[in-house]
Amino acid sequence: MIQREEFLREIKANIEQHGYHVTVVTGGQLPRFAYTIGCLENLGWEFIFAGGEYYSKFDVSKIFDEIISACEGKRGWHNHAISIDSLGDFYIAKVDKSWSELLTISVFDYYNQTEIQVWQILPDANHRTLDVPDMSQAFEIVSQPIWQWLSRKWDYPVPNSSMSVTDLSVLFGEKATEVTRWEEDEWEIFSGAGPDTPKEVMRIVPLGLLLGIDKSLERVVYLETGKGLWRDKVELEWNGWE
């Protein structure tokens, strides 16, 4: 009860100081997502940025700032792209209630309401990694396998908090070809040779995210610690490291 009261006080303080509060959710098997609380009071709705591992947490904060500033007092803001420096263009789409009820529950709790409109912030195609869902349609596992853990129980023999270092190419849909398991809950999964992968394109993401992108990666779950796999980009048959 004390934790909840402290959380509510923090939200209220941020709304009073900045006009809104941002909740960032990480950990577990789901991709990162962040959403506002407080925009409802000035704009009449809230925002969510789901997935988007192309961007850092600092970038996401800037994206919220710029989008909210662009929307305040302007008509028709949702009908055109909003450009943010080097971060690209962003679009706004209405979120189906099935998503908002699953991901932005604190908004409904804070305002004690059951009907709150949420808008999704969408990066342009050049920056939209596969973890960015289409939230304009009702949530279902078949069409959104990366987000399947919203309703599916984690049933792999590894911790659901397992993480992997990967690269942006994998997050954009290129097949992973090199895998190493270093710890019980830590992997490296790259689209090419790990040592040749530049640090600026590396990302640390939930293993569950990558399993949702490519079901053929399920074999990596059963790797022994310290072991690795590789495969050709054409044949895509896994081989053990010798």
C-alpha cells in the first residue's frame, strides 16, 4: 500500500512540474514500452511508445517531449508526420482498447476511469524495428507474436527475464546466424560475426522478443552455457561450434 501511495505521489508531482509523467516498463519477456500519465488533463488522451529498440531511453524521453509539444493547442496534429531532428519522422495512431487495457493499466488506475483514449507513437519505416506493434488492431497472439507474452504463459526452461545482446539487423528482420550462451540467462545473438558487430548497432533485449521475431531461434534456449551455434544465411540449418 505504501509503495502504491509513493508511486501516485511521484506521478502527481511530475504532472504538476512537467505536465505529465512517463512510466517506462522493462524486464521480463516483453519488449520495452513507455506511456504517459497526465496528458489526459490537458489534451484529453494519453500516449504510448511500444517497442522501438532502435532508440535509447533518452531518445524515447525526447520523443515524448517533442510529440506532446507538437500536439498542444494545434488542430489536425495527428494527420501528418512530426519530425524530430535526427530521430526521424513520427506518426500517431489510435490504440485499440485491448492494448491499452493490457499495457497502460496505471492510467486507468490513476484516473479511476474505464474509458481513456490512448494514441500510439509510431516511428517511420527506416526506424521501425519489428518490436513496434500495430496497436490500432485488437491484440492477438497470431498477428503479434513478439507481444504474445501479454497473454501466453512463459513455458521455456530458462528464466523469463533472460536477455540477449543482438544487433539492429536482427531487430529489422534479418536472420540471426551466430549464437552464444554465456550465462543461464544471457545470450549473444547476431546477424553476423559477433566480434565484427559495431557497438553502436548492438542492443540488449529480452530473449522473448527475439523468439517472437524468429521461431527458429527456439533451439538457442536449450544451448548449454558456454556453447554456441551458427548457420548459413541461405540454408538456415543450425550447427554447433567445434
